[in-house]
Amino acid sequence: MSLADAKHLTLDLSSRTSESRLKIEQIKGIHMELDDAYSNGAYIEGAEDFPPRWTAQAQGFRDGLGARAQLDIAYGPNERNRFDLFLPEGQPKGLFVFVHGGYWRMFDKNSWSHLAAGAMAQGWAVAMPSYDLCPDVSIADITGQIAAAVTQAATKVAGPISLAGHSAGGHLVARMLDKAVLAPDTAKRLQSVVSISPVSDLRPLLQTSMNEDFKLDMAAAEAESPVEMKDRNDAAVTVWVGGDERPSFLDQARWLAEAWDCGHVVVPGVHHFDVIDPLADASSEMVALLTK
């Protein structure tokens, strides 16, 4: 190789290295932008106070139910494959299943028990499952676990079934309407689904740092996106979101409502953490949708 060729090769490699660095910086910039777009707590005053408050309220609620709280019922082989079942006074009118959020990476059933109060006051039994978390399992695995939890809970309580889930849980309850997910005998009992502040299109998450845990590719993101679901079980569906939520969550809610041509409620002055509060209120519109 001549000296001129060597200089040309050095310049070419240097140019390629600079282009690669630029692409890496651009990708990092996209990740930072979308990480912020899907960050909730950073934009909620006193966000750090919510999780311990939820946990304390949930514990107090369970303690007050006595024998009407049936805890840690297994629906699968893993330690987190458990649900709690809360029974109303008298014969249940139906079964309400609430699925918690946390970006498929956080929380369990023990922080949300108090949200059963509204449906129970209307005479419904309430099941609340935990599930395995990413990165130990995939989002598709979690969808399968929630289907197993709903199916097992349905053997405990007769009558119609209503579902609600928050954030990642909003995604999971929407996925239960996929005819390939729930067995027909359970699916035919579905009455109402309220998807609260859901992640309905997973494709934007490919460009977030969270995808290090999700390990999604485009095919997996599309397969798990409710907005792409065509063959769905029959149920009354409402998408519910707070008016003060991040624009990304307002978009996600709107995308699902438009894709499914279903109910769409935007509540003014409500953010991502207090949007679930109406579940504890027997007189709320949210509880009415689930128990009508």
C-alpha cells in the first residue's frame, strides 16, 4: 500500500468513525427525548409520596376485610403468579379484575387493594393479580399470565366479568380482548373493560432506555400493541385518561379509542397517579362502567 493509499484509508476510517459517533449520539438523543415523554413521576408534584400511601391504604383495606379477603391464590407456577380475591357481603353479582401498572417492571398486587372498595360496595367480587416482571419475562409472557389469572379467578366467581387496568395494566386488560389470548368460555363472560391511561402502541417504547428490559423488536412490539388488534372479543370498552397527563399518554389513549372506535374519557385536572382514585368510590362513573 502506498503512502497516499494509507492516508486515504485513514481519512475514510476517520469519516466512518465520525458518522458512527454521530448516529450513536442521535440515538441517545432520541432515547432521552422519549424517556422524558414517558416519564410520569418527574411531572407530578409529590410523586414520591404516592407509592407508600398506596401500600398503606391497601394494607389497611385488607386488614379490615377479615375472611372476605382471600389472599395469594395461585394461578401459575411462579412465586408472583398469585392473586387476591376480595368478596362483597352477600352473593357476588360478578367479578371485577384490576391489573396494576408500573411499565411491566414494578409493583405487585399489594399496593392496590383499596381500589376494590367501589366495586365491592356495588356487590362485585374483586381480583387483583401480581405477575412476573421484565426483564425476567417478556411483555408477551405477562399477557399470558394475566389471561391465566383472569381464567383462574373466573372459576371462583360466577357471572359477568369486568376488567380495568392502569398504565401497563391498561395495556394488559386491552390484550384480554384478543380472541387468541383468553379462552372462549372465559371471554364470553366479559362485560366491560376500562383501560386507564394505557400504553396501547408499544412501538415508541423501542426508542426508550426501558427497552433494555423489554427486549422488544418491531415484530414483538406490533404483536403486543392493542391498537393493532383486529379480531377482538365483544365487550363495552372505555379508554380513560387524566387531562393533566403527559402528552404521550394522552396520545396513547386517543390512539386506542380511535383504533377501536370506543368510549374515550379525558378527566380535567387529573394526572397519571390519581386517575385511578375513582375505583375506590362506589358512586363514581368509572365504577358504574364496570358494574352496570
